[in-house]
Amino acid sequence: MLKKNFRNKGGISLNQETHFSKRTLPEVLTRLFLFSIGVSIIAAGGSLFILSNTGSDPFNVFMQGVARILHISNGISCMGINAVYLVVIFIFARNYIRIGTIASIFICGPMIDLVSSLLSPYLSGQEALWIRIPVMLAGTIVLSFGLAMVMSADAGVAPNDLASIIISDKTHIAFRWVRIAVDSTLVLLGFLLGGVVGIGTIAGAVLTGPTAQFFSPFHLKLTRRVIQSALRLLKKGELTNENI
């Protein structure tokens, strides 16, 4: 069991002392459902970042660079990079892996490609800056909304985010410094591989955390309500079966 409280982007508290064994199956499935929606929303936000062609957050810059150098889609690039992360984590720190860590690989990549294919006929990345900047800002809000939802669901962390957590734990270096180092490395590598770095990269770094923190209380309440509703429905179903 992990016993570390830390704060991710913008001060969102991630409690890793999670007693999964004490959760009922309906609660686990409900949390995974909310987690999956959150990851899908994050992917949609990332797609808006990329389509704005103004630069994006560090991981997406690296993902875009890998996609361009290998001539593959951004979604496949996302899946491949996270799969590599997962293999390394499995070898060196497998106790950190949760069900959401694995599920995110198969959700985020396809969603990035799906949203991009739906919006690319309308957003080529060559539009005037006054059009692309609002798209980028919309991407920031959407991504942050999804991030807060994922954190509140507490079903795991995507492999690329989990890597920074593990490095911080193993080296005893404060998470924020590890995250800055990892993000800086991803931006540099992504830029060298052909990823787009620009005003969107700066906006993502500055705005994502605070915006996600703003949405966090809403998602914490939503998660509790959804779980309580699911458990109540299950209990009613059991009572009905007993009466029959």
C-alpha cells in the first residue's frame, strides 16, 4: 500500500493511501467509470491544444514529436509512449500500478485520434491567431476539467504522470521539482523531434494546475454523489430480489 500524500498540478491533493481492498466492487467500477470519462475529457483537451498549433503541455509536445518522427497518429504515439512507461514501472515499481493506470492507455490514445478526426476539418492549425488562441484556451479548460475528474475518481494515475510520482518517492526529491525536471525534458525532446512549442505550452504550464484546482471541489462532490447513488441502487436491487 502506498502511503504518500502529495500535490500534483496546481495543488490537487492525490491521496495514495488508498485501501482498494476495502472498496466494494460497485464502488470500484463506479470510480473506474468516472476515471474513464475524465481521461476521455483530458484527451479531448489535448486534441484542442494540438489542433490550435500554438504549442501544448509537455507530454503532448513529446507525443507530437514522436508521432511526427515515426509518421504515426498522435493517439498511437500516446499509447506507445504510455505503454513503454508502464513496462518500466512494472519492472521497477509495480506496486504503484492501479487499474486506472492500465485503462488510461486504451482510452486516451483512441480519444485523441477520434476528437482530432472530428475537428480537423474545421481546425487546420493555419487559422488566424485570434482564432487559434481561444481554441488553445478552450483546450486548457477542457483538459483541466478532465484532470480534476480523474484525480477525484481516485482510480489510478496515467503512466506518464505516475513516473514523476515514483521518481519523487524513490529519490526523496519534492514532487514539484521532479515534475518541473520531467516536463522540461519532455518539452526539449519533443521540440527536437518536431513537436510544437509556443504560447500554448506556457499557457498549459501556468493555467492547467489552477484551473484543475478550481474544478476539483465540484468533482469531489460529484464522485461522492455518484458512488452513493450507485450503492443505493444496488441495495434496492438486492432488497427487490429478496422480496421476490
